Amino acid sequence: MTSAENDANSAGRSAGISYQALLDTDTKPVPAVLRMESPAQIPPSFVPRDQYTSQAFHALEVEKVWKKSWQMACREEEIPEVGDHQVYEVASLSILIVRAAEDEIRAFHNVCLHRSRKIKQHAGRSEMLRCPFHGWTWNLDGSLQEIPCAWDFPHVKDADYALPPVQVGTWGGFVFVNPDLEAASLEDYLGELPSHFERWPLEKRYKAVHVARVLPCNWKVAQEAFMEAYHVLSTHPQLLQGIGDTNSQYDVWDSFSRAITPNGTPSPHLDWEPSEQDSLDAMTNRYLDEDPSMVLPDGMTGRQLLGQASRVQLAPLVPGAFDLTDAEMLDSFYYTVFPNFHPWGAYNKITYRFRPHGDDPHHCIMEVMYLNPYRGKRPPPCEIHWLAPDEDFTHAPELGFLGRVFNQDVFNLGSVQEGLRSGVHENLVFANYQESKIRHWHRLLDRAIGA
């Protein structure tokens, strides 16, 4: 073992180049947000298996997490006009988000106060909120407007039958909801997160891609697969020549965490030194039987070339694009906001959302969104593309080459759930550093459920 490896091991990290050292080689001045370090200070973590398999624990999550937490429900551009509405559903909850006025968004429990039918099943636009069953109708502000045959309900007082409200907040062009009316504001909950995105404003994007698929696993199993780079060696081996997987940087704050995985640097797992062209080919997703899509000029690294090419591509849409660093153009900055929201930083377009599929702890919904920058008038948001049970992510061509990568990710997840249900071992164990985002997330879960 070399002295560098000894130093890395004693520091609790991989022997590869540290992310901060990689930033020192950037061709542009590095912003402060990338220089921040906030490693987790958490004892070794063991999580009970039944938190992924138990119907009772799922019910506890409904009461303590989904009924008490801020959750991303939709994008603001999905409800641009007065009367536009979206339906956000998680577990047994259904929440109706409404543009009540030009500058006002409201949210309500999506339940008729007569016989409990859902008021709205789908997104749309309405001048009022009318239940299809018997026609009870509410105004967009949630006040009761009309009861057919009101003479037959002398015991119903208008003031007592306004739709039950849900807290609403906005950040980054997203609309968040929280069923707990006593919860702290969204601003307090997000804490430092908005300052991380000041350089990459998500409100100046539009939803260009939205793909959803039901997966045969608990929602936590699914999202944990997207919170670390530890799995790259076995799950995405084609990437190893151009990705610093085990030398990713992991940081945690209060309600959110961040991982930074560098690209254009080889995996420390490799026992050979790939060339800069090899690294460039891996970053551009070249197949072995294909010619390179880009050929590296003399005197440039793959990281420098692809960084500059990305700036040129982004410049027509983003003012100041040529001042962005190679890191911002190439690296993966994947944030997790408790409980289920995963926006990516810089100008990577990805945002994930994970949630239970109804009241079934063994199935979940995974959603992938691409948020594209634009110039001029904001393009309309895309419709959600639901994949059928027999379709994989390559059946959503709008995902591009990442559809194949997502297929590699979810290939493991059904088998993980089957293994959890077998009951062979009672606790899951997580790595101290590479899975510190997951360990931090479970600390937040313990706090939420009072464990």
C-alpha cells in the first residue's frame, strides 16, 4: 500500500484524488458553493429490515412523514393560469394544488366533504372545484360555493365546510405542500439549500422531460440507489474510465445532503491508467464498436475539452455560461431534500422524486424530470410519460442515453426487495462515508417518527 493510500485510508476516504484537489485544476475560478465541505458526523448505522417491508411501518410513515413533511408537488409552470390545478398523491393522501389567483397558489385535501369522493382525478383547469358525484362545489379559494338541494342540508353551515387546507410554499419554480398546518415554513425547512442554487436558478428552467415508472420495491430502496456512487463499480462498469466514483465528496446539512461525483477522472478501482481519450470516451458514452464522438486535441484533458464544449452548447441559453467551471459543466451534484426530493445542481438537468405506490410498501413510483434552461418565453411543460409495467426506461426516448443507465440502476431493486422480504438478516449496514447521505437521511427519518 502506498503512502497516499495510507493517508486516504486514515482519513476515511478513497485513495483517488480528492474532489477539492481536482477543483484546483479547473480552468475557471471555482465558486464558494463547490468549496464547501460538511461531512457527516454520525455513528455507524444499522437500519431495521422491517422499515422496508412492514405494513405497520408504512402506516407510521404516512402519519409521521407524509402528513408532516414538506414535499415537492409540481412545477409552477404547470399551473400558470387561474383555475389550473394539479393532483399530488402519496400513499393514501391526495392533495389538490390550485392557482387561486394570478399571484396565489392554494392547496387542499382532495376530498369532497359530502361523501369523500376525490374532487379532481387529473390535472386541468376549472372555474370552480366541483365534485362529480353529487355536484358539491367550492370556489378556488376553498370556500363552499354551492350544494345542490341545499334545503336538504340545513345542518351544513358554509363556514364549517370549506375545503381543509394544506400548507403551500414555492422555491426554485417548484410548488411544495405540507399537510401539517403547524409545521415551520418552507423557507425555514430548506435552510441553506436556496443559497446553494443561487448560481444555477431552477426557477429559470422548464420541465422538458417527465418520466414515471412503478418499481417493485419500497420507495426508500429506490431512492437510496440514487444517493451514492458506491454502486458504480458493479452496476455501471462502463463508466469507470471517466468517473471518480469512490472519491466522490459527500456533505450533509440539516434537512438536505449533497454528493459530488467528478467526471473526467478515472475510478480509483482501476488497476491501470486510462488515457485522456479513454476518459473522454467514457464520459461521452461511447460503445466499444463505435468511433469516438470527440477526438482530444494535443495538450488538453478530456475534462477541459468537454467542459469547453458544454459551455459553448449552453451559452445561447444561459448568460455568463463561459464563466462556469469545468466542474459545473461535467460533475454530478446530486442533492437530497428529506423526504423524497432530489434536485441536481449546476446545469445537469436531472431531478428525481420517489414515493410509495398507494399503500403498498413493496412498490413505489420513481420519477425522472429534466429541467432545461431557456431564453425568451418559457416553453410549456411536458406531460408526464407513464411507462407501462412491461416497459423499461429505454421506452422513453426523451431520456436519451440515460435510459440505459437508469435500467442498470433499477435492475437490482426488485431483487433487493425480495431479499428484504426473505428475512434472512434483520438490519442493513451502511458505509461510513460513501453511504453517509443515506445514513443522514435515516437520522432524519428517526427524528420524524420519534425513534
